[in-house]
Amino acid sequence: MKKIILNILAGFALWSGMHGCAENDAMVLQDSNGTGGSMARFTIANDYLYVVDHTSLKYFDISNALSPDFRGDIRIDQGIETVFPYQGNLFIGGRNGMYIFNISNPDKPIQLSSYSHLTSCDPVVVQEDFAYVTLRVGSECRWGANGSSALDVLDISNLEQPNLLTSFPLDEPYGLGVSDSLLFVCQGNQGLNLFSLKDPANPIFRRQISSSFSYDVIPLKKQKILILTGNDGIEQYNYKDPDSIYMLSRIPVISLEDIQNE
Amino acid sequence: MSRILPAVLFLMLLILTGCPVDPAPEFVEGEVEGYKPIYATDTNFEIEFEPARELNNPGKIYSYGQLLLINEKFEGVHIFNNANPERPLPMGFIKIKGNADMAIKNEILYVDHLQDLVAIDISNPSKLKILKRIENILPQNNQFPDQTNVYFECVDPAKGTVIGWEQTIIVDPKCYR
């Protein structure tokens, strides 16, 4: 047992050593906000930080970096899980549906609409006039709900009236990410799946990119780099050429359970 | 007494949550999918910069310029220099008990720290500066899991502070929400 732990520690030390200790490297940081995955509960739009908890949307004025200021909260519904900002609106995912809030007045988010689905979990991403929502039926979702997991495509050209266009049955979808004509969907045990959005209203399944249990993705649209988190670690892929997406690196996960079980 | 206790606990939970919950299915005996509390292993809840460590239970991810941040569920945030995505370099770990979420703007990292929202200056990650802490603004997650309509292992305060919940197989659950 001790030996195994030592081996793992040595392995990690070697791995860190190989990669160098970059603690004091000068970093080039960007002077704006970053990008989270579709499962995020925190998001920043302009000078505001938006946080969704289980029932509400909370917002903070962060224009004064030294003193972020809690400005208010709005009750939405039970089972709120994710928030995705897109062009002056927040798309909020929850157990009972998707909610759209306009934040053109950041201090006063206004709910424009909600789209209800009865059997779901999980997040939403948006590109142009389309929202992509994954619905996962599972034990932590609505108890005893009937229905199946799916990828729903909504027409949101009228933000006040989202309209379901297609529903694509899936087995176990988690997070997702959209980048122009590509849609990446994490499918739990079925890994990361690639869909083509040549017709944005009708995603077409192309293939599996990674087979490890995948949970969420961030597509960095400018660099065409995909960051994937899953049970095997944090993997990064180059997707400049959708026909040959390849892995750049993997930061491994050392499972505590594995250590204990051996 | 032992028969009444679960019912009383459930009733208390109903009152505590204050919202309608689907009626609990019968409490099953044996193994069932549910949630169990994760107790803090130490009592130091300070936010601290620590040397890089391996990923054990990664959660959410966040990309900011050349930085890649990876949440270690309920423990804190790994920081990587991701200037070259072929070779992300570990820079260190920010210990934040109970943490699950993060966002960054202008080199300020915003995180959940148990019930608090905290703003941290990470312009020099190894010399963190806590800029502001807004206390008790985030919901308590130390009495029951976020999810509803689930079984969970009842919290035992004697075991310490609950910093998170783990989905797993539990045995003879006595709590449900």
C-alpha cells in the first residue's frame, strides 16, 4: 500500500518535473473575463458577476475590483443548475426548464421567457438564433419522471418565445459546447461526441472523439482548442480541422479510490 | 424511537426547506444510489496558495488568457500555465474549502468558499490577495445535497463540517429530499 502511494507520488513528481516548475514565470493575462464550461454556476458579463444557486439568480457589481458589491437576487425556480451568457442575455438551465433573462440593464435582469421540459437536468449553450439544451434523465433529476435523455434544439430568434425545433435522443448527456459548425456533447460513459451544425437546426452525429467518461467542455473558439474534463483527466484537443481532431495533452487524474483499493 | 426518528428528521427537513417536495418514496433497505456528505479533514478554512498537487476529483474548468483553472471538488483550484496547450504547466493550488465554482475578470478570481463569495487578486498567483469576502450570500449546502428527490446519508455533526456532497451508493438511507 505504502509502496503504491510512493510510486504514485514519485510519478507525479516526475511528471511535474518534466513539465518544469513554472511558479514564477511571467504570465500574459488578458484584461477581461475568461470562459467557463456549460455546467458553470458563475459567469461574468461586462462589469457584473452572475451566480445561480438552486433557486435564484444573484448579481454582483464588480466594476470596483477592490470591492465587489452584491446588488440583488431574483427567484427563478427550484433546481437551477447552470448559467450561460450570450449577447446581452443569460440562458439559465434548471431541472424544470430553461430561462432567458435580459441583462441590458445589468442591475436589473428581466426574465423574458422560460421553456419547460419535464424530465431533465443540465445545461444550455447558445449560438446565434439557436439554443442547444441537453436533458439527462437520472436519479438526481425529477423522481420517477418518464422520458428519455435528449439534445433539444430551440429556435430563440424570438427570445420571448423559444420554440422547440428538434429533439435528438441521447443516452447520457452532460455538458456541451458550440463553435461555429461544430457541437461537442459530453456523453458520460460514451465519451465526447461531435455533431455537425452545418444546418444549425439539425445537429448530425459525426463521431466519438474521446472515449473516457466526459463531463464538460470549453471550446476556445479563436484558437480552436477544446478543453475537456472527465474521469481520465483534463484533455485538450486541436479542432482546426474537424475531420482530424487530435489530442494535444492530458493532465492525468490520480483517483484516491484506486489508491485505496489496491 | 428508532422508527420515529427518520420520520421526524424528514418532517424537520420539510419544514427547514420550506418548499414542497415530492413525497418520499419508501425508505428502502440495502444499497441505493444517493449522496453522502464529505466532511472537512482539517479545521483550517483559510484560503491559501499551496504547491501544485495531482488531480484527484476534478470538477469544473475555467480558461482565462494563458491560465487554465481546474476545480478540485470541494477542496480548491489547480492553476496551470496553459500558454502551450500541448504542455500545461502546473503552477500551484489555491486551497478553498467547499469550492465548486469560479470566474475571473481583470486578474480577479471570484469563488464560492462555503457560504461566502470571495474575490481574490491572482495577478501573482503565488502571492494571493483576498480583496473582499461577502459572507453568507450563497446557500448553505451543509445540511443536505443540492439535488432534490434523492436519498442521502444524514449529516452527523460529530464528524465535522460538511464541505460538499458526493454521489455514490449508500446503505439503508434515512434521509431524503
